[in-house]
Amino acid sequence: MKITTRTRKLLKGIIILLIVLGIFKIIFSFHNIIKPGVISTVSSVSFLSLFEKINSWCYDLTHFAQLRLEIQNLTQENSYLLAQLTELQALQEENQNLKAALALKEEQGWKLVPAKIVLVDPTGLTGSFWLDKGKKDGLEEGLNVIIAPNILVGVLKECFDNVCRGDSLFAPQTKISVKDLTHHALAILAKDNQGRFVLELVPQQFNLPVGDVLLTSNENPNLLPDLLVAKITAELPSDLALKEYLAEPLVKSSDLSSVLVIISPRFR
């Protein structure tokens, strides 16, 4: 079969390209020898820069497979290091949780069970969470769940042998009787239909400062008193005889992982 004119031209082009690449490869192999002699006599900075770019392009072209392998190795190494870092952070968090449990035991006289939240309602509509501890660990419904130092997370609603389900502060229709840390004003912290936490029924004589902390009061039937709950973020305009404030929980729904369950004393 005769080779067409177009095919001949294509083959010639490929051969010429290979020859040019070969020449550049030879030139840059002796770059350090040529540079002080030939290039200095030419004395053209732009010419040298052009040669450097062509050299870099030729190197990338001829070492593409090697570069791709190096990138793959770096990606795998980064994934491995990230997994190690995640594991280390989990161990550090667990260690801090145990230290907090010991400190609270000495300070408050509480008996605490460290636990991990293994599942949170992904929709965020119910505010429910599941612990990796259950009745075999001494847990039962109604117990308070906190994070260090003594920040309220929620209350256990049902327990099985190895797991428990609880409702967090972020459950809809949450209502907690609280007191202001500075002025000891009693009020109700409620989650409204917009998902905001509103401090309601604050007497007019109290001017609560932004940033002031709210604690559980003695009026809650299912909560221990003096647990940290939220902080005030702003005063709301109101035509009522009682004031209202916006508040922000001290615990973040995205941070729920390691917790402490207070199993003694009972809340009642």
C-alpha cells in the first residue's frame, strides 16, 4: 500500500519534532557548561528566560508519567496524614472529656459517665441524638447530658442496653426556666418558630447586658440547677409589659461529639 503525501508529511513532522526535542534535551543536559560561555556572549536575558521555559516544558513533557505518580503518592500521603490527625484529635477530645469528668466529680460531687454521640438527626428538625452508652452503663431516661465545664446539652428520653436517645436544646418547642447570672432575673428561654432562642418574660426593672450568661433555675422538673445554657446577644423591641432578648446556646449543634451524662445526683 502506497503511503499518501499527507501521511509522509505527518511522519516528517513527527521526526523533525523528535529531532528538535532531542537537540533541546542535549543542550539542557550541558546547561551549566553552556550558560557561562555561549549564553553570556549572547547576553540576552529574555533569550535565557525563553530557554528556561522551553527546558521546563520539555522536562514536564518527558517526565509526565513520573510527575503524575508523584502527585498520586502525595495525595495518598496527605489522606493518610489527615486520617492520623483526625484520630489524634478524637483521642485528645476523649482525654479532655475524662479530665473534665474528674474535675466535675471533685467540684460538684457528681457521678458522671463519659459517652460519645454516634448519631445526630441529620435534618436538624427534631434535635435528637444517640449515645454509645445505655442501661448496661447505668444510664436511664431523664438524665442530664452536658459538656465541660457544665454546659447543658440535653436530656435522655429513652435508653436501651447499649444506646440511649436524647433531646438536645435544639429540639423544637424547647422551653427552659433560666436565671440571669448577673442580676438573677428569672425568665423563660424558648425556641421560636424561626429557630431563634428568645428569652421571654423578663421583668421591666432588669436591664440585662449583652453577653450575660443564663443558667438553669430550680423551676425545671427535669434539669439540675445552675447548668450553663446560653448567653444574651441582643434586646428585642417589645410592646409588652415584659422584656424579651435574643440568646445563643453555649453548645453548638455542630460540636456535639463527646459528652458527659450526670447519673448522680438525680435531678429530683
